[in-house]
Amino acid sequence: MPHDPAAALTFDTFVPPATVNRRSAVEVFVTDHTQVGPEEYAIAVRVEPGHPLWSDQVAPWHDPVAIIEAFRQAFVVVRHGYLDVQRGTPSAVQHLTLGVPELTAFRADGSAPLQGVVTVRVTRSDTAYDIAGTFAVAGAPAMTLSFDSVLFPRESYREIRAYQRTRRFADTAGAPAAPDTKPFQPEAVGRRDPSNVVIAPAVPDRPGRFPLLVDRTHPSFFDRDYDHIPASLLIEGMRQAALHTATEAGLRNGEAVLTGAELDFGIFVEIDVPAECVVSVTGEPGAITATVGIDQGGVRVASGTLTLTEPR
């Protein structure tokens, strides 16, 4: 019988936070890792049931979006541990696709962690990497996910960011100030903890456009220093906007689970310039497709579709 290196992975002890570019041990999901092929790697991950962000949803399910972060951490392990990429090298995700073929793997009982093995194939072209893989729970496929990531030389990154910030502030010169916004109540966006609400109600003359709220002290979204809004916060904003809007289509948002995504990220989204989550939904109760985007300074900086499923 062929030897399976992934079978020896353990889930007992988390790797040090710096291994996955985190500061707090609470934000670490990776427990073990190994190379299983020429460009293929297996990474054991565990998400604790008491995680302040990823275990906060109203629905009785582990949050599939947590596994996006698990994939990100897996890629950090691979690029630094196996591909000799220097730590601190800036990177950016440009496109992300995910699907959940088997939602039952995410059923939660409130006490057991979500744990499984992320298997990824990483291919490189110049400074870009294509990452594609699966997340399996007890050997059964639970999610497919792929994304591409661009790595920047540090000096090039500084030049790009300085140019983008100059353009963004020029684009917003003379624009109206952001309204004095208060966040939605948590239950309106499928959350329990008010600190995890990242959008506010749309103003009356701008339906379907929800101000994005950026709390730089949030322990999960800003666990390390960013000079832009991280993709995890953008994805959560788009999801919350979709969940709220889907109620008008008859979906009980407290039970809905994100089971698919196709997202494109353009230029970096500035922390200190107002941004909006834009959404429209189609479908029927139980299965909703949301067309989503992030607008900042009159520019669409992220866009795509989300699939929300109401388990039966």
C-alpha cells in the first residue's frame, strides 16, 4: 500500500504565530504540515469552537469562510517553509474561487473544533503563484478553493502603494463625507457579537449600498499591521451585505451559509477612505446568488458573486 505522508499529520499543537504571519496564538489555525508531492503540500488545520470571529455566526454550522483564512495560512507556510520566499515579502490576492460540495462536514455542536487537512498545489510563474486545493474533514472533501497571489519586491510595493494612495485621495477630493453610520444589529447580518458587524444600513437614497465599517482594533481582521483593508474584511463585508439583502428574497439569514464564491480583487482598498459594499440578489428561498462589490472613490475595487444556502 502506498505511503500517505498526510496521514501522519497531527492536530494537537498549533505552530508559532509568526509561522503564519500572525501575532496572536488565537488566530493560528495550522497545526502541522508536510510536502506530499513535487508541488503539493498537506497542512493540518483546526478552528476552535470559541474563536471570537469565526465561531460567532448565528447558524449552527462551522463557518466555511474560516477555511479561506486556513488556506491563506497554508500558503504562508508553503512559501516560507518550502519555497524559500523571504518573510515579510508583500503579497496580494487577485482572484478567489471556492465551493462547498458537502455542507454536512461543517455541522457544529458548539464544543468540537472544525479540523481537517488542507491539500494545496502551488505553481509559480515569475512573481505570481497559483494555489488550488481542497479541505477534507475525516478524509471527506468539504471545500474546494483556489486563488492566485502576487508577491512584490519591497521597494516596488512601496512605490505602487504610494502611487495608488495619491490617485485614490485625488479621486475622492471634493466627495461628500462619509455619513455618521451606526452598524447593523448583529442578528441582521447573521452575527451575535456587535464587534463583528462590519457594515451599516444603506442611506435612503442609496439602496443596496452599505457603508463598510473599519475597526483597526479588531483582533482578527487586524491581527497584524496593514496599510490597506485586508481581503478577509472585504469578504466579510460583502457576505454581511448579501445576508441582509437576502432576507428580502425570503431567506432566513440566521441559517444561511456561504457555499460558493467567485471574487476578483483589484487595487488595494485604502483604510482611511470611505468604502461601500454593493449587493443585489437573485434566486429563491434556500438558494441565493448575490452579485457583490466594493466601491471606493467611485472605483469598483472588488467584485464577484456569492452563493448562500439555507440548509434543509
